[in-house]
Amino acid sequence: MRPQVPVVSVKGKPFERGRQYGSQVRDLIHKNLDLYFDLWGALWGAKRPEVLKHCSNLVPVIGEYDAEILEELQGIAKGSDLSLEEIVALNARYEMVFAQSAVTGGSGGGCTSIAALPEVTKNGNTILGQNWDYKGRFQGLSVILEVESQNGPNIVMHAEAGTIAHKGMNSAGLGICLNALVSNRDRFEATTPFLIVGRAILNADSFSRAVRAVLKAKVTVSFNFLIAHRDGEAIDLEVSPLDVGFLHPDGGILTHSNHFIVLTNRPDMIDVFKATAPDTLFRAHRARHLIELERGKIDVGSFQRVFRDHFSYPNSICRHVDSREEESRHLATLSSAIMDLTARTFHLTEGAPCQNEYYRVAPRCLWQD
């Protein structure tokens, strides 16, 4: 029997949604948090009080950016019997892993993302997907979160337990994939966390408001969002502490991995990730090349074939642990997600796609717009 991810369905006002989420997967959230505290301690010697003190400074920043998102975090804390600062820590885990990469030279994750627009797909649909490459200790600690909102689009996403965003789609036709970026200008300060911005995108009811959610965020770390809409549009936003760069689809296809493509000519910023993960320099190009081979016939199966690709194994699109590297650099594809934004379907693997079959999540809430 194929491994499947637990489904968490929540509805109501923000605090109540969060409370339902926290109470349904309390044990997973606690385990996830414990593993992160161990990781942060190993990466940069962080002690729990130090982390929580910093996260207390993030609370008003998140509230200023989006008060309803903060209410939902408060609800998760209540439902999971944790403090608000602990839940904020989970939702700022990106900053505490990747901002430190700029200092320590470590590598915290990867990802390869693809969008294909109606002019190149088999049925004229918009399809979006990614492989999520991360540390193996977090395998099996994610959920499918289905959100029925009272004052915005409904959402389905694949997210780490206790977090409120990652790759996902909403009933307004929007979908997002996420990629890590790291520059020498990245610092973990009291600014809007990456995953909070991701949730604001998923809360958006239009493409313009999704882009606005990124542009209005105050950030001190780098990251990347590939945003697509079922009406046949996509954009990639490379975010850094200095600027936001953007890429449009080329011939109906848009891909990204973990290096800056647009923001490469700034003398005051250096791309750190490509030195520790050189495979990023070919993964996005190879994903484009492979998906291009099926131009006019691209469907969910086409994405599956790309995401199972093993060129330059083990540091491939379908990534496996490279035993030649030190343990802190061990990465693998923990899941693969493909979203047909037009058909409103979500296909997922738990584990590497070369070893696990995709299965279809049934996001009923996406039809209630």
C-alpha cells in the first residue's frame, strides 16, 4: 500500500481554523518542532530560549503584515498545547536554516519547480509542480492541509506539520511552488517569514494580489516563488533583501531551482547556494528541456516523468542522499507534488517519486468558490 500523507481539514474563523489544525495533528507538530530545535542547535548552537526570544520579536511583524495569519498561528498554538513563539519558530524555520547557510556555508535544501501553460499542455490546462528536496529527518512529518475560509478562497496545500504554507493551490485558481535561495546579504532578523508570505499568496483571490503579497513583505533573506493561475499565466519571483526579480514563461514553460537567474548582476550581492549545491545550475534547465520534449502533449504524467529524472544521480532532479558528502549536507526528495490548476487536482508522493507512486488528493474544498 502506497504511503499517504495525513489530511487535516479546517474551517471557520482564523483562530478556530488554527485550533482545529493544532489539535488534529498535535503529536506530529511536537515531533517536528523537537527535530527543528535539534537541527538549529547543530547548525548554529542555538538554545531554545534564544530561538523563542527571537520569535517573540516576529509576532508583531507577522501581525502587521497579516493580522488573520497571526490569529491562525495563535489557534495552532492553542490546539497543539504549545506557545505562540514555538509555532512562530516552526513557521520561521526557513529563516533559521537558510539564513544561517549564508554564514556557515551549509546547504539546507533544494527543489525543482515547473509550470506549463495552456499553449503547451495536452488539454489546454495550466499545470504546476515541484520536487521538495530536504533533510531526511523530516520525512513523514507533513500534512495535506485543507482550509475552508469564511472571507477568502479555499486552499489545499502540502505543508510541514505546524506550518501554514508550502506548495499548494486555492479555489481562485492560484497555485504556488517554493524554492530556496541564499545570498551573502541574508540575515535572520525581525521581518516577514518566508512561509507567512507563502500563505498570504495562497489567501489571495487574484493574480495581482498574489504578487502584491510578495512585494509588500519586508524581508532580510532570499527565497523564490513560482506562482501560476489556471487562466494561463505564471510568474517567478526571486526575492532578496535588496530587490525582487521576476521571470515570465518562455514559450509557455517556466522552471526554477535554487540559484538566482534574474538577480545575478548586482555587484553588492553574491549567490551563496550555487557553491554548495552546484546541481542547481542544471536542474532548472534540464527540467525545461525534458518537459519541452512533450510540448503540445504535456500532462500530469509528463511532470511525473521529469520529476523522476536521475541525470547526474544522486544530485539529480529526483534527489538521493550523496554519501560522499558530510551528514549536514545529506538531502533527498521527500515528496513530489503536481497541481492541475484547471482540473483542480492535486497529485502527490510521500517519498521520492522514483520509488513511490503518485496518488490523487481529493480537495473537495477547491470546488466551493
